Amino acid sequence: MPKMTTTTSNDSALSTISKSPSTANVIEVPPVDLDYIFAHMMTIGRPNTGISTCITEQDITDLLLNVKSLFMEQPVMLKLKPPITVCGDIHGQFGDLIRIFSKTGFPHKTNYLFLGDYVDRGKMNLEVIIFLFACKLRYPKNFFLLRGNHETQLVNRIYGFYDEIMRRYQSLPLYMLFQSVFNVMPLSAIIGDRILCMHGGLSPDMLKADNLNILQSIYRPLPDPPNPSLPLDLLWADPNSYTDEFKFNDRGISITFGAKMVKRICEKFNLDLICRAHQVVQDGYEFFANRKLVTIFSAPHYCGLFDNAAAVMLVDEQMQCSFKIFRPAFPKIEKAKFNASKDVSSCSAAKVKLLM
């Protein structure tokens, strides 16, 4: 892993800074030693390098207070410029996260937007979220993290994150501090005014709005959103091939939406593409609604139970999109697979020209 330097040569990917409504008080934040955190994160996997033996609860607390303050300085709907790489769910798969960086560029070289679901299900939730938060602090205008439905207490209390914190740090206050950070994370982003990104999906509230400022009007801090609500749909909604309209979601929360709704919202807000995550897809990415919506999933061999690939979406300066696919890396067959494909980084990337 390359050294994470203090400065970056990247131009800012953040178009504008317009703060969203907030009820949070401004508080003094302690300094955080990012060099110390990165140095220890880079040794994870070696003997006696477990995160709880190298990084203290106070180190994490300082990191969380700083990143919480930074999230509140930036809008709840991010306005971003290309080029940028978009990543889907990670779910505690730290090794696969580093694999993505090694193939598409570490954050000091590449702009990133992550679509949420960093924790739960996987085995290294703390490594993932601490590393991503540290990257956010080091590269605040080039590295962006949206909130996913697993960044809510309703979900991560049950699916692994709470148990991992209690096992490794035995600290309920630390778990609750993570929740306070999740509650102020941005919920959506728009790239080049043409690609709208969120974790879950569309909301019927968007059809009632005159413009996308409705996404900028969401107040933070936002604990688990009520059902139904616009923020809830941004976190939970799913595309549905069996309906044209908005419909009850079989998950028991939020809604589903059909291709007709995708088309209407794209036309209403002059969008070329809706980009979301939230669902496992076999090839790491999957189109819907005549290529007006794409689902991206970035955790290969999800939970150790699926044989899915992962993918990331690369948006270049001309707003053309390509997809880099990462097949599951099984140690016994990895060498043969790499020889066959010559390199995972050179796998075929489906080009998608966005009509501007």
C-alpha cells in the first residue's frame, strides 16, 4: 500500500459547498493523528497487528469527532465533478477494499464516491470504516462517502457492527458515537449535473419537487428515518421489473419503483443516469430501465456465500462511464484465473456513452 501523503495533486471534485439545514451544534474537535492511523492500518494482517491492539478507543473517538465535523461542513447532497470512481457496498470486506484501491488508484491519485454500506455482514467492519473515514479527513474535497441503510442503528445493531465493537473494544459509547457520525453523512450526490447517486433509490417525493434542491433540504443529524419518507427511500428503495409505478417493498420498508418512474425522474431533472447500490448483482453492476439506472456492488464473494463479482464505475472528464470488474479471488485458483485474464485490472470494461 503506498504512503498516504498529507497533500494531494488532484483538483477538487467538489463543485460547490452549500451547507444543508442542520440542527447540530458546532463543537471543538480534538486533533487526530492520521499518519499514526494509516501507519497501523497498513500493517493489518501481520502478527500482532489487530486493530484493537494498535488503535485505541481514544484514537477512534478523535477520528470520529473530526469526520463528523467535516460531514457537517459539506452538503447533504454533494455536487461533484468528474473524473471520479464510484463504488458500491463494501460490507466489512477490508481486503477487497484495498484490492479496489490497488487496481483503480489510491485516494491520493483518484477521486472517489462510495455509495454506502461499509459495515455489517463482513468480518472487518472496523478496519473498513476507520480507513474510509481517515481517507475522508485526509482528502476532504476528493473522497466522498454517502450513507447506506447499514449506517443506521436500526440495522447495524443486528447485523454485525455492534457485536464487533463490543467484542473488540467493549464500548457502548464508541458504538453510539459511530451512530452520531452516520446520522450526519450525506445521502445523495450528483456528478456533473447529470448522474444522480444514492445508496437505495428513488422516492415519490421527488415527483412533487420542482428541482433537486429537495435533496438538499434534508435536515441533519438524521437518526433512523421514518417510514415513509424521502430520506428512507434514498437509503432503502429498490428497482422493480414487475411494476411501472412506485409500489410497496417486500423488504417491509420503503418502496420499489419501475422503469417508468426512472424515466420520468430522469426527464424531469435532466439526468442521464441514476447510480445506486444496495443489492447484490452477479457481475458487480447491472442496468435497469433501458440503461437509465445502474446498480453497483463492490463486495466480491459477498459474505463468503455468493460467487458474485464486484465492480466500480469510472466516470471520466467527458462524463463517459466504464466499469471495472473484480472477480472473487480464491487463493487456490487465483493464479490460474489471473493468467487467463492477464490481470484483473485489464478485464473488459463495458463502455457506456451518456447522451448529453
